[in-house]
Amino acid sequence: MSQAYPNSFVTATEPVQVDKLGPTAADAAKQLAAAGYEVHAGLTAAYAEDIIKMALEPAIREFCPKDCGSRFANLAAAEEWLSKQRGVFLLLKKDEGLKLAGYGWVGPGASEHAPGGETTFALRVGRLGQGQGLAAPFSTLMLQGSHALYGAHNLWLETWASNGAAVHVYHKIGFTDVYSKPAERQSPEAGSIDDTRLIMTLPNEALRN
């Protein structure tokens, strides 16, 4: 039986139980483990502090400025954001403890441009985890873990067409484009940039492989 989405910090994170998921998730976990990583569910105040720092990294600020600007501007902001019901997943590197290498979340949310969409999905990989092919297996564990833990379904996401690496990963794990619109993106470094806003949805079948 699935549980309710968290709405506050937890005292300790929990590793995603791969044995309760499908073979695709098991393969993703093996790939991450071989590189020295694992995925946990939940968000402690300590890891929130790490996310606050990671959200300021240039690659994340460029395409996800709301992370450092509002969601994770400080600990109080992160706690307020969690109160909206967010299932947070952490990509952790096993290196003298567990160090944050990426984060993501699912939670209730809809968009008029995502037909039938009920659950938002977001993914970030920080500097520590970049360039190692971790985004796709991390996403896979997030998706199937969120379905097993919280009953997540009818997932959708928003991204920018210029964020080519992210778009490639989203397509690779099964998301399909359902809406696109030219729009100005505010870049912390370059100011206003002409870009294209993309919205994608994920077939529910992809959550049960």
C-alpha cells in the first residue's frame, strides 16, 4: 500500500528498496552502485542545506533558477516547499559517508498543457555527479520508487529545449513531448534568452517495468 507524500523534513532518509521494484529499476541500481552511488527517499534538514548550496551551481541556476530563488533559498523556504507534499529523492555518493550528488522530487500538480497530468517530476544532477551517465538511472529509480512509495502516476514535467542534456534523458526514460511554446528564459549570466518551453508526459506503463 502506498503512503502519503511527505510534507515535512524527516529525521533520516531511507534507501529506495529495489527488491520491491521491477527489473529496469534493479538494473539502474546496479549501474549506480558500480559507480559508487545510491538513491535515498526523504529529505532531512541537513541534506536540505546541501541542496541549498547545490542549487547555486551554475548549471542548475541556468535552467532552474527557482531552486535557489525560492524553493531552496534557505532552510525555511525548503520547509515551506515541502509542506506542499513533495516526495524527494537524493542521489548520494558513497565517499566517507554519503555526499549529495543530485536531487529530484515528485508531488501533486497539474498543468493545462499536460493532459491528464497529476504528478510533477523534477530532476537535478550536481557538479559532483555530472558527466558519469547518472541522470537516466537516477531518474528510473525516482520514477519507479515514487510509484511504489506514493502511488505516483500520470507524471509530467517542464523543461527548456536548450537544455539538451536533460531533454535527451527525459526522452530516454520514456517522456514524450505534448506541448511546446517559444518563450523568453531568464539566464542569470546572459539575461533574457529566446528559448522554447517544453512540457512532457510519461505513460503509466513506464512506472511498472
